[in-house]
Amino acid sequence: MADNNPKQDVAAREIVNTRVFAAPRERVFAAFSDPQQVALWWGPNGFTNTVDELDLRVGGRWRVTMHAPNGANYPNDSIITEVVVPERLVFQHLGPIHRFQMSHLYTVEGSGTRLTWRMLFESAEEVAKIRTFIAQANEQNFDRLAAHLARG
């Protein structure tokens, strides 16, 4: 049964992670918008990536194959729906496993940048099954991004 409160409905379908990085907003945004950089840090611990396409314009594609430590490959396909350099990026993750809208918000905070990821899934039931795993994987992703940014 659907909830009649839209805010509660969104909260039940959403996973949010946020962190402040010790780097200027332009540098944090570039770490995602440059295919060579994103290949170095994207994904949870132990993953490597092959970025097949990263066309950051409305209607552009982001296709990446994530390579798990156990040798499994996870192709991902997304369509970019909004780009405001260096403030905001939104894309629709088309699968193959999960479908969701991902919003990246890059906010200046002191001398650093607060990056907020909002993942909005199609159903609260799906989120209930994966919330803990995805939230932890996103934190590992943030750890890898922080290490990448620290390397310069």
C-alpha cells in the first residue's frame, strides 16, 4: 500500500550519503567528470573499473564496468539528466541490477567541498533490502575518493 505522505515515501525510497572533502569543489567535481580519474576510485573497496563512456551532458551516457575482487564483472549503464558544473550532477542508473536516480551535490564548505549523494529508488521495498549494503558501499566509495584527492 502506498504511503499518502510524499515526503515519507521519498525518505523510504532514498539512500543519502554525505561527506566533506579537503579539496576545492572544482577538484572534487573533476574527480568524477574525468573518465581517467573516476576509473581510479569508483566503487567499493577492492573494485577496479573500465569506463567505456562518460559523456557529461544532458542525454549523455555513463557506461562503466566494475570489476569485483572475486573476478565478477558488473556493467552499469546510466543516462545523464542534469549537469551544472561544478555544482550538481544527476543521472538515471538503468541497471542491470538496480534502477535509481543518483544526484551528486557539490557544496563549498570552508576550504573544502561537501559532496552529497542521493539515490532515489523505485520502491521502498527494494531500498529496505539493500539500504545497509549500499550505504556502506557508498562510504567505501567516499574513502577511495578522499584517498584519490589526497594524492593530488
